[in-house]
Amino acid sequence: MKLLAKTASALALTASFGAALAIAPAASAQSGYAQVIGNDLAKCTAGKGPAVSLRIDGLKSSGGNLFVRTYYAKRGDWLKSKRYLTRIDAKPRKGSMTVCVPVPSKGDYAIAVQHDTNGNREMDFSEDGAGMSNNPKIGSFLGIPRPPSVNQVAFRVGNGIKPMSITVRYRN
């Protein structure tokens, strides 16, 4: 019985994780959430901000799509569908690339990166890659990914540009 309860709990978490990383077209933004923006590196130059200059490492190919979602570092928002502040849609570059992630004001945030390797705009756990701010381990239960807590991925941004790197990891 305990195993069934744990499995059900893991499946619920996975559904939440998958829904958050699902790549359905953005609905109209509500209250400043779910804004789709471009990768404007000029917003990360000297004298600009607040923003995160994000280096993304470990990209295994230049195929598909790259999605960078920024969240307030709040448990009620982290990895919840349409609760991201912004989503940057970019063309991945094998190896490493940089994106500029503007934030509305200084404060605590969290970032999730997804490499949709085949470009099907769905989360394929066996193929797609993912990474998060602070590069926490993404655990699993019975082979099902379990996202880290918001406390593990939260970071603070001041008025300027915060440098950060995230390594994308793949199951295969």
C-alpha cells in the first residue's frame, strides 16, 4: 500500500512537472504572467537591469526548441502551468549559448530551462533535456522525474545584471 501511495504521489508530481514544462502555445497573459519574449542580449549590457545573463551549457544538439521560463521564487508559482513570468523561446546551439532574462524588479526568482530536442512542443522525458537555476539534482522515483523544490532553485537578483549558468541534463 505504501508503494502505491508513493507511486501515486510521484505520478502527481510528474504531472505537475510535465505540465509546467509543457510547451503549449501561450495564452493571453494574466496579471503579468505567461509573457513570451525574445532573447534580447542588449538588456544584459552594462547599466541595464535588473536581469540575468544566463549561460546555458550542455546542449546536446542545435535541433528543436529551447525554452527558458522565469518564475517568482514562490512555491505557489514554481513549475505551475502559466505561472511563469516570462518564457524565452530560442533556437538552441549545441554546447553553450547565452540568453538575457529580464526580471521586473530586484527580488527572488527561479529559472527552468527545457531543450525540446525534436521540436514537437511536448515534454518527452526520455529525449528532452532540462536544467534549473542553481543546478540541483533532478531526482526520480520509479524512473519518473521529480522536480526540485523552489528553495533549491531560488536566487536573488539586484538592480543590475546577475551572471548565472545552468547545465542542461538529458536521460540519454
